[in-house]
Amino acid sequence: MATIPDACLNTSSTDVATSPGTPHRVYTPPTSPKLVAIGPRHKLITEGDIQVCRLNHTRTIVSKIVNSKYLRRWESHKIVLDHSEIRSTTPVGFMESAVPYSSIEDVHIVSRWDAGQKFCIRITIQDGSLLLQANNAYLRDQWMYSIQWKKHMYRYEKLLKSARRPEVLVKEMKNMIDVSLTTPIQDASVYQFPLDLVSELLQQQNAEIISKDAHESIIVALTPLLENNHPTQEICDFFSKHCKNSPRSSIVIELFTPVVQRILKHNMDFGKYPRMRSFVQEYLQALNCQNDGLKVVQNFIRNMHGPASSCPHPRVLPNLVAVCLAAVYNLYEDKKNAMQDNMDLLQFDPIDWESKLLCYVSMMETMSEYTDWRSTLGSLLQPIPFPDDAIADSLFTSSMKQTILRVAGDRVCEVHQMVLGIREGKEGWFHLYCPGGIACDDDGQLWGVMLETLIGCCCRRKKFLQGMTKMIGPVMLLALRDNVAAMETLCAMLEMEVIDNQDLKMQMITTLQSTCEGKRMYTDLCNRQIALRELQQKGGPKKLTLPSKSTDNDLAKMLSSGSFGNLECLSLAFTQVTSACAHELIKLPSLRYLNLWSTQFGDTGLQLISEHLQKLQVLNLCETPVTDKGLISLSGLKHLRKLNLNSTSLSALTFEGLKEKLPALQECDVRYTDAW
């Protein structure tokens, strides 16, 4: 069979990856030499009507006369090319007995014939020949190549299934694949049959005889078949094992890269082929094991997108995201199982685990670089499709910030609104990174960027502001810290009257007046809103709640920005205030309710407010670091009616003394203390 040189083969695919030792260059794997057939291609025939003549090879005078081409008798049969034999649907005459492929010695064209232009092929068997006569040369060749293909595949199936030596197995496997590549038959089974047969062999026990070198030889032999076909699930397992055991092997980059590229470009459903997805994951981790592995993985993602402004393959991004999501789930599941099982914990490598996690997060970050991908990426990530363990892990949430920042910073409304919840009442990334939220570790910087984009969005502005009423605390906190977007939000909420509570309005006004820029914005707003000027003239609010994670400086800035002489109720629960804020609290003469739950407010501050806030009636010190030293001073608050000392260092003796010296005390929570 004729061959063509490598220069004529398609070598246009270029893979951006990094070979060991050269971390920053573009690596183009060489195209392995392969044999291809010259001439017309033929569809595989499995059955059809054809003229049949059977010849006897005995050398008697009578047989020679009977077999003479002038006296031959032809029969019409519907021939079927079965898995193991050639048979007729009407087993009579010349085709009374089927012809096993194992008995066929040769199949060739009868080149010399008479002027009748008959188109025959001769099938040489042990006791004679079988002549098949077609209507034209093309159909004759089609029958010949189909029979040859069936014969070869039957032979290789028998050989490979009975092989017990690795060198024999590999050799015959290569021969079978060469036949698949060189046959003029053009049919899906030409490539699928060898793949299925190899898959079956890999499942059998004789797969254990394959050495490491044989592994690589099989991979090299299989790769040409996968240029236009997906690997089977068993071959995916075989490839995954090689990636895991030899991640720095040249085979990973040179041979697996085009296979993975084809999977990502053409796969329609990883749910049906989970082991194919596992192979892609192992391939990516093998890239991650190269020198400067994260850059290698990022270059692979960029190569999958291509140099154009838009990716020509619409399936690439969803497939990449599906790989990342499944991998993140598996990683946290492995970690959870390791923590539950001490034996697994001994084998659990946290450094390797973190490296894998950062690899997948880095992939999503690279995907977010492309504007044409950002909309789809945002929609896929909008439901926050990650396990709860990942959302509670600071390593994961901090690593995801750059991806979310790019989505949130996109000026297209349909893109940046993906950081909101997917439906009413469902939290999104905007809520997750809110100050006080589980993922916020930057004092609200990322959240401020998201807020800036959303408040300037041309869509859903009033609806967005109405939804912000539940997050008014974080907005005021950022406004206190000179965040312009937060100030704009407060002004917009006041202007559109989305807040009904008068005390809360006063707190928002006071927050705006605590900074120069906020004061300017509020003045401009007042010039447009007469009602706001009248509201301010009535005096300060009676109730004030500081957002969680507010500091002593935030409280001081708030209280110094307006009049709080009428303030009766102040909640600092779950903030970061300390005893230092007591100097600001004692400037509130009307204060009757003070909530310090879960703060760092200690004995020094408690002693100070006990001397100055004589009108205090309700005090919550739950989960604060106060001790008997500071609690004794509470005996000076004669109007105290309710006191919460839950989970503090209160002793039984101090509690008995307080009960005697506080005549107005009606309720006192002392659970989880020595006095309980």
C-alpha cells in the first residue's frame, strides 16, 4: 500500500504547553508519522447481492475442464460479511457452507479476463477458490477491501486476546492499527473496532503483563486513531494512569495534548463519560507538575481559546468549567474523607492538595480574561456551584476573587449582574463577599468594586436598591471608609425613598456627613430634596446599628459626624470594637440600650461606661472578654433592668454581689458561666 510523506499530512494543530526545563516557550509537538491510503475511499460493505462461483483446485483433467472460464457456472447470492465468516442468506449451491476468515489465504483482484469486462475478485481458501463478480471496478474494489478488513480484524482479535507476552501484544496491536490507518475503507468502525478491542484487552487480566515501556508504546500506537475519535472509557483510564504515574513524561504533552483538545472541542456531555473528564483532569495536573506548572496550564487554556477575539469552538468553555467544578468537588470530598479516616489522613498531602486546587482556580481566572467567554463563565458560576466546604475555605474564596472581579468589572449589564443571586432570595457572589460575609477577607474592597458597577448599571437600578435594604450596614461601613460607590448608594436610596425607617434614614445621613465627599453628595441631594432637609432638622436618630466588622475608628467617625444627643439604642454586636470605644460611648447621655455581643469590649471599657452612662437599662455583654474585675463596677448602674453575661468569666460570688446591688435588675442571663 502506498504512503505519503509527513510534509503532506495535516500538522496545523499547535499546542501551547511547556516542556520540562523550558517554562516559558511555546511547545509544538511533532506529528507522529502515519500511513495513509492513496486513491478512492470505500464505504464498508457488510452485505449485498453479488455473483458467486466456487472453484476446485484438484488437478484432474475433468476438474480443469469444469473450472475453465468458458464453462464456469455463476450463482446469485446475498453475501453477508459476519464477524467471523462469509455466508449467504440462502446457504445452497456454492455457498452451502460458510467461508471462515481463518481459512482465507489471500484476497486479490483477477486482473486478466476476457473481453467481457467482468470484474472479479478471487478469495483463495484451503481447498479451492471463491470468485465474486461485481458490476463495476469500484464495487469490486469495495468488496475486496471490505473482506480484507474483516479478515484482518478477525485475525488480530484472535492474536491479541491469546497473547501472553508483552512484546507480542504490543507488536500485533501496532500492526492492527497500521491496517486501520492504511485501509481504503472509510467507515466509523475502521477506527472504532481497534479502540474497542484495545479497551477490552485493557480490562482483561493479561493487561497486567504490560510493562511501563509497553504502556508508552501502546499510547504511541493509539494516538493516530484518536485524531478523529474520542478515547473509550477504558482507554481514558489507561491514559489517566500514565498521567498520574509519569506526569513529566514527554508523552503527556506531545501525544495527549491533541487528544484532550479534541475532547474539549467536541464533547457534548461529560455526565455520560465521567472517565473522559477524569482523564482531562489528570492531564491538567500532569501539566501542573511541569516546571512553572501554573503558567503551563494557563498557556493551555489560552491556546484552547485561540488568538482571535472570539473562540471558534463553543463547547470548549462549558467543558473546561465542567472539568473544574467536578475537580473542586472531588478535592474537597477527598479532604473530608481524609479528615474522617486517620489512615487516609496519613496519606493525605496538603501541599499537593492545595497545588491541585489552585490549578483549577487559576484555570477559571484565565478563562475570565476573555470578554467573549466572560458572559458564559459568569452564568455558569452565578449559582455558586461549589461545595459548602469550598465556600467556607479562605484559600478557595481568596483565590476566586480575581475571577469574580473580572466578571463584576465587565461593563456589559448581562455580565456583571451575574454576581447577583440567580433568583429572588438566592445569594450570589455579591452577598458572599459582602463585609461580614463568609468570604470577605479584604475589608470589603472586592465588594466595593462590585457595588460600584452595580449601582452604575443601567438595568434594575431601583430593584437593586430595594434589595440593598438588607445590606445597609455594610454599605454604611464602606461609606465611613471613603468608598464613593457606597456613598452614591446611600444617596440613591435616600433619593428614591426605598427606606421607610426614620431612624435608619438619620443614620444614613449621619454616615454621609462623616466624610467630605459624602457631605458634598448629601448637600447636592438636599438641594433637590426638601424633605431630607426637614428630616435633618428634627435631630439625630434614636436607634443606631453599626455593621459587623466595624472598628473603633469607624464608630468614632460616625459619632463625630452629627448630633446623637437623642440616641437611646446602640448595637455594636459582632463588630471589632474594643474598650477604646468607651470614650465615645460616654458622650451619649440618653443611651438606654447597649449591645456589645461578641466584641472585644473588656474590663477597662466596662468600668468607664459604668461611671458615665447612668441611664443604661439594657446591657448585652454575651461572649465578651470581661471578668469579675470589670463586672463588679456594674453595681453603679442602678437603672439596669436586663443584663446578659452569657459565656463570660463571671464567678458565682460576683453574681451574688450584683444581684444585691442592682435593685431594678429583672433579667440576667448567666448561662455557660461559673454562676450557672
